[in-house]
Amino acid sequence: MDLYINDALEGIPEKLKIVFIMNKFEGFKYLEIAEMLEISVKTVESRMSKILKILRKRYSGFLSIIFIFLILIIEFLFNLVVVKGIK
């Protein structure tokens, strides 16, 4: 698996990682995952909910910085094109 993905999932319980990888990277539906792992669909839903909550919390500050950076780039490009008339 990609190094960045491994880093993002570091420290997350294995049970959660397995369900997440099967769904997001291998494309399995919750029912398929439940059948393969011999767990209920509700358990799959619960594990997905937990890992998404962890990832959102872990990267919320990072995403805010990216958003601000993108706003600054758009503003810079707008000034180049509109204000200074560069085509």
C-alpha cells in the first residue's frame, strides 16, 4: 500500500483498518465485507464510522491549512489575471 496511506492509518486499530481498506481501496460494499469477515453489517458500519471520525479529527487542522493555502493561490491568480491584466 502507498506510503502516505500507511502513515495516515498508523496507530489505528487493525479491525478498523481492514474494513476501511476493503471498502475504500478494494471497493467492497459493506455487505460483502461483513460476509468475508463473518461480522454483521452493523459492525462494518460502526467500524467505518469510528475510523472516519479518527481520520477527520487527525487531519482537520491539516485540511484547514490546505484550504487557506488554496484561497491564497486563487487570490494571487485573480490579481495576476484581473488586476494586472496578464493573459
